[in-house]
Amino acid sequence: IFFIVLSFLSFLYILSFFVHESNYNLGSLVDSYGGTPAEAKPGRYRNTKLSPTNYKRREAVRAATLHAWNGYKKFAWGKDEYQPLSKSFNLKWGDWAITLVDSLDVLKLMKLDDEYAEAKEFVRTVRFDRSPIGFQVQFFEMTIRALGGLLGAYELDHDPMLLEKARQVGDSLAYAFDTPTGLPTTYVNVNGKSKVDGTRICIVEAGTLQLEFKKLSQLTGDPKYARYAERSSEAVENAKREHKGLYPAFLYTDTGLFDQSSDYSVGAYSDSFY
């Protein structure tokens, strides 16, 4: 009886989707922010089935983003992170205005044009070839946030300044690859133009850089960034594993060997590698 009831409820649940979909007015599509479903123009966006309900959801997400951005602008403009409870900021990522840089493509996609223009102008002033004295820049985070953020913005905007800043980030991070295996170190001394010694890294640090560094080569025409990425990939693939399937979470930059005693996971230390 239990399974019969469960099957019937599942059927009703699935049926509700078809009923809801049939009520959509597919001729009333959302054109852009500030418009309404009645003003929509078919074919303008990939999501040509945006319903009035999803239109409202989209605008709510946009409003929430603007609320968060205004807090950052008021209390932490140009700093790495806004701390909303204390209404203060921190410089935990090397004073690279990382929240601002990482938000560029989001602002552009959401058509927050004034906010985007102001943020982009600030990026012109950021030096990605230096950091506070004694600070060690984290390779992984700055690859996905600084390099990725700038490349994403450039592909939407095509302002050469953004690509030049991305190149600056790539050159600063490239010192991490100065290892016998080509696997990157966890930290970089940007001011000293050198890697920070340390041999044990997690697999995300070796395998979450190919997209950004290869794209940087593609856009700049300089193949060295792609070579960094390929060498790191090859080191991971050539490392001996005791088991098929998942990779151990840690490996060594000096030998290229996996730490066979480390955990196996699709969560922290491994997630973005997969």
C-alpha cells in the first residue's frame, strides 16, 4: 500500500509540471531588465521560456545582488571582502579588490551598467603584480577569482585593459609553477617574484587552472600559459594511483606522487578538480 500511494503521489507531482508549463504564455517573454512580460521580444535571449514567475524571480535575484553590492560599495569599496556584521572589510586576499574583480562579469550579465562601469574604472588602478609586504598570494583562489573574473569580464566587454590586467595576474601566479614537476605551489610571493616553498598540495590546486590559463593563452596569443596548464595536467595523469576511480586528495609538487594516505573525496580539496 505504501508503494502504491508513493507512486500515485509521484505521478501527481510530475503531472503538476506539465499543467504548470501549459499555462505559460510563451509569446510573452522577458526582453530585458526594466521590461515586463508583455513587452518581451522572442529570440532575444537563450531562455525563451522565461515565465512571468521566473521573471519575478530573476528580478528578485538582481535586487538581492544590488543590495549586497551597495553594502560592499559603502563599507568596503576597493577592499577584498566586506564584513557585514561589523560593517568593515579585510584584505585577506592580498589587497587585490577581489570581491570587486570577481563580480565584474555578474554585474555585466545582470545589466547593472552603472555599477559595472564604476567597478571597471577601479580595476584600472589595481596592481596585480604586488601585494602587502610579507603577504603570500594563494594560487588557487586567485586563479579562479582574479584571473577568472577578469577573463570573464573581458569576454563580455572586450576592453583591452581587462585582458592586460588578466595577463598581469597570470604572470604573477606563474611563479607557482617553478617546481620539478610543473605542479603549482599553494602560495606565491608576488613581490619577490617567486614561489613559496611547500611540496604538498591538494588536487584542486593542480587541476582547477586549465580553463583560465588556456583561455589566457587563447586571448593573448602567448602559449606559455597553456603550457603551464598542460604540464600540471600531465603530472596529475602520470602520477601512480593505487585505485581506479577517484583521485587521492593530495599530491607532492617535488616528486609528482600522490599522497596515498590522503582521503578520497568529491568535496573539499577535490571538488573543482572533477
